[in-house]
Amino acid sequence: MVYVLRGVYHIDRTEISQCLIELLAEVTTPEPSVLRLGIKTYAEQNLDFPDCILYAYHKVKGYEIKTFDRKLNKLLGK
């Protein structure tokens, strides 16, 4: 969904994030805190959405993330 909104329709990251937060309030998910942080990170950072979710799993759940992505590694403090 993020890929289509950003890539095809050229919707701003902030607007996409706001819509996703509203959607998150309407659905049940096993990891709402991870998704909220991932969405917030997407609005604030110049990272792809999947990288923002990986970052959120690291911050919320303590998962170790291994990546070659320089921007994500910088955000992870590596």
C-alpha cells in the first residue's frame, strides 16, 4: 500500500503516515506498537517503509537487525 501511494500517486510521507495510523486504529494486529513506531519513523526518516518496520522491531522488541542498508544501519546506531 505504501509503495503504491508513494510511487504511483506521489503522496507525501506525512500524509501516508497519517492514513496508516488511522487504518491501524480500525484493524487488529499482533504488533500494534511496532507498526505505530514504524509508521512514525517512515514520516520522519528518508527510509523505505520495510526498513522503518525493521527499525521498529529492533527498538520495540529488541530484535537484532542485520542489513547492508547504510541509512538503516546509521539509524540503528551501527
